[in-house]
Amino acid sequence: MKAIINYNLQVLDQLKELLVQLDNEAFTASIHLLYNSSLGKHTRHIIEFYISFFAAFQTQSVDYDKRKRDYKLENDLFFVIENIILIKEQLKKIVGDSTWQITSEMQDNLGTHKGSTTCSRELNYLADHTVHHLALLKIGINLLQPDLVLDENFGVAASTINSRK
């Protein structure tokens, strides 16, 4: 459990290290190549998944589709950085594993899928999900601020990094 928590801390550190180098204008700018999304929208999406994850400790059920959309997370850089710090503190407090229910919406009237999951499985998912969005953020940064230098492993999956070694 400690390893997957540390991996989540690491990818959140990558996100935070990027964000502290931006101003609010860059954070909220619409990026054509990302279908007019912004760095802020991708960051909000990441943070809201972690918030949904932590809610599952109370409900024993996780549903990322029903997450509360907090648009302050895509428009207020300081607020986002504060949330990342809080999420990292919460991650460090996790002890043991637990089993939860997971719910996912299907498209085209296929209904809803309900299954079981675990805290550790969801931590794996959150890390991978975050890395995926870091890769999209990297595309946005290369367009908005090409002079901003990111670590060569920013937005690269752990398996890819390990394979390259």
C-alpha cells in the first residue's frame, strides 16, 4: 500500500511543480489542440477524482461520474495548489485496504455498472488517471509556454519509465 500511496504523491508533486510555474492566465487559457479545454479544466478533473476517492471512505462506495464539479478548481490556481497539498496530506494518512462498491455510467442507454473495488485498486487508477492528464497538460504547456522546462518523465507512465531503463 505504501508504494502506491508514494506513487500518487509523486504524480501530484509533478502537477504541483508545474502549477507553481504558471500564472492564472496560462492556467485558464483555452487551448485549441486540447479541444478548447484548458490546463485548469484538466487539473480540476484530476482533483475531483481524488475528492471522490476520499468520499468513499465514508460511504464505502465510489462513483467518479457523480463527482461535484467545482469550477473554482479550474479558475483559481492558488485554490488548486491548496487542494493538492490537502490531498497529499490525506493520502499519507491512509492505512490498510478496504473493499468498496464502484459505480460507472455507460453511454447509449446501456445503464450503470456496479461492481466491487478496493482502496488500493482505486489508488492505482488515480495515479494512472493523473499521469494521463499530466501528458495532456504537457501538450498544453508545449503550446502555451514552450520555454517552460518539464522533467523528461513528466506525464510518462511508470511502466514506460521502467522500460526505458
